[in-house]
Amino acid sequence: MDNIDPKDLLLRYSSGSCDEDEKRLVDDWYATYNMDVADISFEETEAAKLEVFNLLPQPKKPFIRTLKPWLTAAASIAAACTLVYGASHFIKPQRVQKEETKTETTAHTIKPGSNKATLTLPNGKTIDLGDAKDGELASTEEGVKIIKTGDGQLLYQFNPDAVSAAGPMDSLPSKIIGKIVTAKETPVLNTMMTPRGGQYEIVLPDGTVVWVNAKTILKFPSTFENLPERRVYLSGEAYFEVRQIKTVINMKRRARKIPFIVQTNTQEITVLGTHFNVNSYDSDEGVIKTTLVEGLVKVTDGEKNATIKPGQVAINVGSEIRVRKADLEMALAWKNGDFAFEQENLEEIMKRVARWYDVDVVYADPNLKNKPFSGNISKYRDISELLNILEATGEVKFKTQGNKITVMK
């Protein structure tokens, strides 16, 4: 096997005609392709990729379902090429001139986002959560401890003994207070802000868990005690797992559930105990999407309102609130560590790429914004992998200079 042609080996492997030793060679190399096993230039890789792609069938439209970068056994046998595996076929880009394959890029230096955020306390103190050490960061006048855990979570802990005994989600013991306040000034708020390229998980004072996406602002009080509702303010995107809390009024056994309200610039989402995602990047997309995983929520915008059930999404487009069946996998992909898109315009895909990788995207041809793509890839991959996969369709090319990405034909 000393003189194996890597191109021939890969083609026979994809057609199922390899013998067991050859198949094992490709499998063993693929399992370790992320390791630095060969010193092969970007230009050599692109040329080999194009040569193999030109031998494969031409797909009818761009499709990158299950985006798996297939690099051949070339790292072990002195050549390299990159293939993108589709749902039922390989993808070949349109034929280009040799000099056009030399994409000018430094995309490999652009790393994915991470757990980064700032927290501004009611007293004006700002804490950089990315740099802060694990442990207690501060405490409030209400007796709430603010703790950064080792797994990248921020915890607002009121009465630690009670919290530790709280039990499973939605079973927090009732709090007994003198009376429910029917009118109260808005409490002074904490502000968590994630930058582009950042995300963070926080446990609010009532035990509600919130996953905060990049370029998002979340405001909330240090405690919800003695308040008639649990109201938070959101600009951007976040996923909520709300704990149900009951309050016993006037020391009597008449329980009242305390509603949880997410307020955005244009609407309110009212829940009692449920799991849902809110996408309110108002300035970017112009619509607000509330996707329900479990429970029941009511979306209100002025006189317009809609109640949605699990598996539905409420889309607030300003003039109306539309309720549709939701694609939960797509809506929650960001929380689960993926980029996922189904026949989605390139412009919408690149907006998410820009927020997560902290880059600016411009288009040499505005018509490219409307090209649809479908696919799924881990958002923790280097940005060059995502861009190379999109380029492999032959529909677009990318030029990266610093943190600026230009989309070209």
C-alpha cells in the first residue's frame, strides 16, 4: 500500500469498492483528521479538493445537510483534499479557474465565541464575568449572593439552604409573605450584557435558568420577593426554563402562582412555569419569535395577543401575531451548540455568524443575500470550516481581511 493514489482511494471508498485494509486506512485517518498530521498548504488542499469535486455528480441546488468535512487519507499518504458530505450525494462546486481557488483568507484565525458577559449591579459596579474568578462575586442588600460557578454559570442565590432543598424544576416551596403588593415602583435592576462572540447561563433569584445568546441584554431585579410578578427585560435572544412559584397570601392556605413576564421593546410574554425561546433582535431582523417547548405562554403586543402551545412559535411582525408550527431543532440550535438552517437565506445565516464570531459581513453582490442553504454544523468549529463548507457548493466565495468577511460570487 506504499504507492496508493489518494484520489483513487477516496473515490473507491465513497463507492464502497475498497478492501478492508484500505477502508480501515481511511477510517483511521478520518478519526484523527483534526490533528496536525501533515504540513500541507491551503493552496494544495484547495487544488486537490477541486480536482476530486470535478469528478463527482453536480447537485441541482446548494445543500449541506449534516455538514461533515471529509478530508482524505492524504495526511497519511502525502496528498489532501476536502469533501462535503450531503444527505444523499457529494457536492461539487461550479468549475472555476485555477487562480480563483486561491482564496485570500485569514479565517482560520477567527475563533468561535465563548462564555463572555458583563454584569452591572444596581449600585453601578460592573463585573467582567469572563475574567472574574469562580466563587462569590458580590452580595446585595436583600441578602442575595452572586456566585460564578466553575461551569460558566452565574447564580443569584437567596437563602442558600432553601435553594439547595428546592428539589426538581417547578417545585420550589411556597414563600409565605404578609400580602401581595398590587402596585410597586419598578425595582432597581441588574443588567447582564453579552457581546458579539459571547454567551452566558444565569440562574435568576427565583431559580429560573436563562441561557443568554450573543449580543443580548437581560435586565432583572436582585430578588422577586414581595413583587406581584417576576418581570425581566430582554433585547436579543435567550432561552428560559421558568420555575413555578406559589405564594401563600396573608398566612392563609390560598396559593397564588406568581407569573413570569419577559418584556421586549414591543411585546410581553407571560408564563407560569415553562420552557421557551425568545428571539428579539429587533434592530437586525425586525420580528420577534417566541418558540414554546413545554407549558403555555401568552404573547401580548398592545391590543394584539396570542396563546401558544408546545411545538408552536408566535411571530410578531408588528401588524399581527402569527402562530405557526415550530421547528424546535432549528429554533434551539444555538443553545445546543449548533448552527442549523433549513432553506434559509444566506443573509440571515451570516447575521448569526457575525454575532457569534464577532465579525462584520459585507456583500460584493447584494443578490447573494437571498441564496438559500440548508445545513447543520457545530458553532464551536473554527469559522474557516463553516466558510469552506459554504464555498464547496460553488454558489459563494469568501474573502476575509481581519474581522471583515466579504461575500462574493
